[in-house]
Amino acid sequence: MSSATAVRDAVKQELTQYLAEQRDYLTNIASELVPVCDALEDYLLEGGKRLRPLFAYAGFMAAGKTPSRTEIRAMASLELLQACALIHDDLMDGSDTRRGKPAIHRHFENLHRQGSMAGLASQFGEAAAVLLGDLALVWSDHMLHNSGLAFENLAAALRIHDEMRIELMAGQYLDVREAGEKEHSVERSLRIARYKSGKYTIERPLHLGAVMALPELGAHSELINVLSAYGLPLGEAFQLRDDLLGIFGDPQVTGKPAGDDLREGKRTVLMAMTMEKASDAARSELSAHLGNPELTPEKIEELRTLISETGAVDDVEKLIDRLLQESTDAANSAVINVQARPFLLALAETATRRSH
């Protein structure tokens, strides 16, 4: 199984089976949990790039081995962790949509209204999103623990898994806190990009796959170090591409409204670079409108033009290219199994040249 499409299909198959088992379990508790099962199945099975399992698969290959169905089942658990992060992220950001559909908190808000339930629909939606995100997090552990990995391999994987989740939550908090800072900072935004997205999307899944294959690998072994040299710059480039798509992406492709990051006032590397380079007048105009949820399409287009005119977009594209080059240099290291190199190089292109 050497193509990304085949790996994605295998991951989806494992998720489908796991979610069917959990549906049986939950609906035996109460029929009112059917909408929970429906929402999480739709969220996990319809769409998704499966990047984290793909990078875990690549880490396993880099160690010179080929994953079996058992290992793919363990890797698929990363999609449940990703679901937790996205559900909670959308709630914290107040996002209305995800992949062209209502975000989980909006979906349950709508269900509350449709059922003419008592109480506040918005409060119900928010509570449901917290709980569904938590459930996805619990399921990610449960799926990994019950994947069938041998004890030694599972123990090695859990060390990475725990570290990855701590880093993710730290990055999420720093992201939330950044919104309260008075000044934009490229350095702070890059650190958030590394911890909120880069490490847990690419570096840690690579490590996870490698130690599933070779549980004896130490934290600073040569292979782990080379995978970090590949994964860390690529993870940052991945988030920088996300920053660009959050403002300039096509809604038909991203599934998010045009300029959504401007409405949310996200403190990205792109915006920090823009504020550094902007004229006083442009900086004032941007500051006056960033974070306004009522921005019109016309105003978004004006702000996009201001951002482009500073040269920050070109600077971010150049930074992505430089980080991608660092990553591909590491992928070609002799430490990486030769069979894995084309897969790693293809994933690097996918992560940085994507349109959604």
C-alpha cells in the first residue's frame, strides 16, 4: 500500500468499523444519543485529508517496515483526536461552518430549534460541542488502546501520543491568549503555528509511526531526529498555507466563508507580517476591521488588497518554499528507508501546495 489514496481508504474503513461499534454501544444507553452518533460519523467519514494517519504511515515506512491492518487501526485513531481539536476550535472561534456544513455547535443549535426544545438553543449547541469534542478525544484513546498493537509497541506509541496531546492543548491555549495581545508578533505567531498545528499534524504522527515499527527507538535516535528535521519545517509550512487559505481561499474549495480569518480576527503569521510592513494608514484600517463578524464581502476584498500590497503574502510564500526545501532535504537523508522517500516527498507537496 504505497499510495496516499489507498492509505486514506484503509483509514476510513477502520474508522467506519469503529464508529459502528460505538453507535451500538451508545444507542443501547439511550435513543437520544442517535444524533450524537450521526453527527460524529458525518464529521469523521465525509471528507478530511487524513494527514495525521498518512504521516504516521510514512513514519512507519521510514523505519523500513510496512504497516498491517492493526497498525493502520492505531493510526486511524489520530482522526478522532483531530475531530476533538476541530470541534473545540470552531466553538472557540465562533465559526459557523466546517467543510461547507454547519460547525458542530451550530448543528446542535439547529437541532434544538427544530425540536422546539426548552432553554437557549445557543447554549445547548455550545454544550453539545464541548461534549462531542470530549467524546472524540476519549474515543481516540480507546481506539488506540484497543487497536491490537503488541504491548511494547503500544507503550512506545503512548509516550509520543501523550506528548503530542499536551503540545496541542498548549498551542491551543496560546492561540486563544494571542487574541488578547495588544500587538501582533511574528515570533509568537510562529510558535503557535508550531505547537497548535505543525507538531501534532506532522512531526508527532511521524514519530508515532516510527516507534510503532521500532519501539526501541529513543527520543533522540538518529531516525527520530531526521523525522523532526523533515516534519517541523513542513508542519510550519502547512500552517502558513492554512493562514493564506483562511483569507484568500476559495469558499467552494475550503468549505469556509471567504475571508473567514478576517472576521474572526485570527493572529496569524501572515497578519503579523502584514502589520509589520503596513503603512500607518493601512495598519489603522486593518486594526479597525479585524475581528468584525459583520464584514461585508466588499470590505473583505478591500482588506485582502491592503494585505497583498504590503508584500506580506509574497513573504509568506517565500517562507513556505524555504521550509519545504528544508523538509525535502531531510526526506532524502540516508537514514530514511529508500522505499519511504517518494511517499514523504509526495506528502510534503500535498501539505504545502493544497487549496483547502
